[in-house]
Amino acid sequence: MKSLFYFVFLTGIITFAGCQPKPPKVDFEKEREAIKLVLEKYALANENQNMDFIEEIWSPSESIVSFGTEGDEKLVGFSEIKSAIQKQFDTFTNTYISYRDQIIEINETGNTAWFSEIVNYNFILDGKAHTFEGLRYTGVLVKKDGKWKLVQTHMSVPYTPEND
């Protein structure tokens, strides 16, 4: 009787496991290219001060987060992020952004991705040119309704002891 119970139990588990939906097939290279385009568009949005692009790129959620280079620069929610970007647009001119060493990874279901890159950021503020080289920029994107959206970013300035 015990062996019949185990046979029925194992048969049920095997049958149930076979009925589970298979994860969708993900074209990782296609998704990686789509994410690269989002990140390029973000650089262009900043260079051209294009708020429409910013709105296309960021998730409209009020739970997303962006950490900037200042110690207290933690922006929570798209409205705070958008406001900070608009303030930047209002004060910076002639922005030029270049990046290198970009790494993009995607989870196995193809709906979440993370990236890192090294950024050189140049702009004019109050008539004076500013250059920040080697900024470290990381973030997370989520795919919703077929589009990749930023949900978290962090930019940091590398520490150099000679600046002490």
C-alpha cells in the first residue's frame, strides 16, 4: 500500500511539473541592443535637454530611485528625478557625455536588466567649463509593456587620494 501511495504521489509531482509553463524564449542580444539604445537616448536627452526623452526613458513610478554624486542627492520617485533633471537643464549648457566600458546584463526571464559604465561628463555652468572624467554610472531597468525603463541609477565620483 505504501508503494502505491509513493507511486501515485511521484506520478502526480511529475505530471504537475510537466504542466508548468515554460519561460518565454528571450533573445538576449536583441534585448541588450534595446537597452543600449535607451542608455544612448538618455545621454542624448541630457545633451539636448529633451524632457520628452527623459519621460520615455524613466519609469513614471514614484518608487524609483536615483543617487547622484552629492552626499545628500537621493531622488525618490519620478517627479523628484524629473525636477532635478529640469533644474540641471535650466543651469547647464553645452553638455557633452561620452561613455565606455559599458556592461549590460539581463535576468533569465528577460524583464530586468542592470548596467554599469564609465562616463565623462562635460558642461558649461555660469560661463565656466566643467569636466568630470571617469564617473561610475550604474542602474537597473525593467521591461514593461515591451519597453525598457530606468528604475534605479547611481552615479559616483571615484576617490583619488591626491585630492585630500
